[in-house]
Amino acid sequence: MMDVMIRRILFLGVVTLLASGCGVRTWVDLEIGPDGSGEVMFALAGDEELRAGLATFSPDADPVETARPELEAAGWTVEDTVDGDWQGILAQRAFADLAELDQALGEAFQADRPIELTETDTGYRLYGELGSGEDMGALAQGLDVIDLDGRFSVTFPGEVVSSNGEVAGTTVTWTFDAESLAGLVLEAEARKPASLVPWLIGGVTVVLAVAAGWLVIRSWARDRGV
């Protein structure tokens, strides 16, 4: 997702000369529910310097907007987003399970997925390698002249037990720039949320036992005229 979208911005060699010092924001956020369903959100934006540089080169050279029709055709909901100096698009797509999530990431990356999320009997494991592969050499050349604001986050349905990212509650976040992107490895493991069913069954059993005992005591007292 990230490397493909950055390549869009660098798709013309001249742009790298015009866009020196320009900013590109690429944020990917996953949210997984207790049943394995959830939503993936993808933000792609450029700052004013990038927009001015692209407009100078060609009014039609808007790589952010070229991503919109492809994402919409794949079932993503895409809307405009403005955050201070950043302007671009925010795309969202729901998934019913991890298989659909993998499909959604494939649609966005349009390449081999560098992020792998697997489900175990007790939880979830995430592993990813960003800024690697055959395209990294050409990509790095363009990133040398662009300020990258990168973020990847995952909100798990249960406790995070290990990660090399920043953990806040059940969310793990990795942030990166052009320099730290190369060879960036993402790792995280989280537990599945504890099921409420055993607790509910136990609670109902206790209530029934107390009620039954109370009825026995009342019956005994009534028989003896107490």
C-alpha cells in the first residue's frame, strides 16, 4: 500500500527534482474486532509544497487523486481529507475475517503484501517488512528528496503481549520517515479477548443455586409454621 502509493508520487522523474523538501503522508490503520472482522483505513496526502511542485510540472499530475478510482472500484469508501497543511484522501474498507483483510491489503498494495497477520488458537501474530523488495532502490532515490510521514497501526481485540512498536492499550503503532523506512520490520503478538460465556454460565449457576436454596428454606419454614 505504502510503497505503491509513494511510487505514484514519484512516477515522473522530473517530479523528484521539483518536489525537494515536499511532504507525503501515508497512514494505514487496522482495527480488528473480537470476531475477527474489522476495518482498514488508509490515508494518503501531500503538503502544500508537494501540491505546488506538481502543479508547476503539470496541472494533471495528481497521484493522490489517481488512487481514488482504483480504490473505489475495489469497494473502498473514499473521501477527501484535510488536516492542517495536509490534503488528500481517506479510504476505508470493512472486512468480515482475516481472509477478507488479506484481500483488502492486496487491493491497496497492488503488489506482494508486506504485512502478514495470522490467527492462532490463543491470539494474533503480525509480521511485516516495509521498505524492502525489488522496488526499494528506485524508491529510496525518490525518498531522498521527500519528507515522509509514515504510520502503520493495528488495534487488536485483546491484550498486546509483545511488539517492537509503540503500545497504547490494545493498539500498536509504528511511525517512520524516509530514513527509517528501509528494512523496517513490524512485529506484534496479541491475545484473543477472554470469552464471557464461562463467566455467564458460572454466574447463572450461582444465582440458580441460591434461588433453589432459598426456596428449600422457605418450604421448610412454612411446613413448621415458622
